[in-house]
Amino acid sequence: MKLGALEAGGTKMVCAIGDETGRIFEQVSIPTETPDITVPKLTRYFKERGIDALGIGCFGPIELDKSSTMYGCITSTPKLAWRNYNIVEAFAEALHCPIGFDTDVNGSVLGEVTFGQARGKDCVIYLTIGTGVGGGIYIEGKLLHGMLHPETGHVLIQKREYDSYGGKCPYHKNCLEGLAAGPAIEERWGRKAAELADRTEVWELEADYIAQALTGYILTISPQMIILGGGVMHQEQLFPLIRDKVTQMLGGYIQADALKDMDNYIVPASLNDNQGIMGCLELARREYAAGQ
Ligand code: ADP
Ligand code: ZN
């Protein structure tokens, strides 16, 4: 089967052609401008390659409820040109093939459970900590949507007294994204996050905030594995700090074997940064199979 994959991001669109085994034959990246400029380039790419189905992992918020008239739209994004743009409709009209559609982070968690280290698990969280913070949740073998889709980056966090930074999220003063995404780190400390590698206080505080959120997810969702990706997690010293803090915050309450092996419980992404695009191949495969 020839499958198309589109990782639709706020700064770039990654397009790939692959198959149901997760193999990627070719891949290109196109800058995200307005839909008028960008979408025709994308549809042309896929049309020329004659795909059987397309999977789109999209920046959000997006409408995933198939019974809604807005299904397939990017909704209240700050990128105004894309607000209420129906990306699924645009591709369906141009390509006449099944279009799988989900959040970018659900795409990433699907990549990891289908082709990566989380294979065989049926409850997994993938969290990206980059320009923003977002999370995909795979639960009981399905991607979680619920009312809309989870917004795990905006859970509220207890700010530490010694942190005088006001927070970057326009909606919440003390959510995970507002306190711990890359731009918040950079504004708080006045340097590029990558240049702060040797400042232990930066990563202690960062790990504290991430661990608070993970502790909440563990208590609510009971995941079998938590995968952390995104630019900020290139600071690998964060992993042991986060694992220790989560263990402390849980206070020994949860008795589960997985938590005794933290090194294999809170882990980096496993697919060389291809988890998102590979997940889109699986979104395409699933949509194709659903129509058979
Ligand atoms: P996006 O979230 O836009 O898809 P990334 O996941 O690459 O992109 O995240 C970009 C953010 O990650 C930037 O805001 C930057 O602060 C941060 N970042 C990128 N590289 C590093 C690094 N090596 N160490 C720490 N932070 C980084
Ligand atoms: Zn927020």
C-alpha cells in the first residue's frame, strides 16, 4: 500500500510517502505560510504520487468529532490565516482518497505504539516540550479524543516561591506550557535554552514543573509508559531529574512494577524524530482499513 503522511505544523509541513510497515520512501518539508499558498503545494505533492490514503497529524486546536459540521477544521489557532480552515476537506477534494486526521501529538503516540518502543502497550502518553507543550494519549488501544482532545500542556502547576517569572500562556498564569515550554525558559533566564545546559538551577526547576504534570497524568490516566519529546528534552539531564521528582511526588502511593523501573517508564522518543510522521502513516492505514 502506498500511504501519504502529513505532519502539519505551525512553522513547517512535513510530507512523506511510505507504507503500512512504517517504511518512509521519501520526505520533504514545506514552510507553513497561508492556506492559499501552502495547501496547493501539499496537494500537488501527494497527487503526483498516487497514494491510497493520507494521514494528517495536525497542530491545533482541531475539530475531531466526525458528527460536527466543523470536522476537519483547525479551530481557534492564533495563526489567523488557518483559523476555521477545513484541512481535511481540502485534501479530500483534491485527492479523493481516505484521509485520517488527528492531533500531531496523537500522531506521535500512535507512531510509538505501532512502530516504536511502546509496541504492545495499550495506555501510553507522549508529551512534547518545545515551542509549546502538547500531549497525545493512547488509551485502551485507542487515541483519546473525548470532548475535544486532551490539552495536557495547559494543566495547572504549582509555581515555586523562588520563581518570579510570570508565565507565558495568555490563558493561564501557571500552566505547564506557560512555565516550562522553550519560550518560557528563554524569557525567564534571558538566554537560549540550548545555551543554559550547564545551569543546574534551570533544569531543576524545569524538571520540577514537568514532574508535577506527569504525576497528575499518572494518577489520572495510569499510563504504562510516558514518552517525552520536543526540543527542550534535548537536555538529556532532565530525564533522571524528572524520574526522581516523579517518584518523590507520588510518595510511594502507586504500587506498580513499571514505576520500579523508572528508566524504562519515563523515556525519550525512540524513532529518530520520525514518530510523528510514522504515526501519520498509521493514521492513513487505519482510515483506509475502516473504509474497506
Ligand atoms: P516545535 O515545538 O516548534 O515543533 P521543537 O520541539 O524543536 O519545535 O521546540 C523548539 C523549542 O525547543 C525552542 O523554543 C527552544 O527553546 C527549545 N530547544 C530547542 N533545542 C534545544 C536544546 N538543545 N536545549 C534546550 N531547548 C531547546
Ligand atoms: Zn495555558
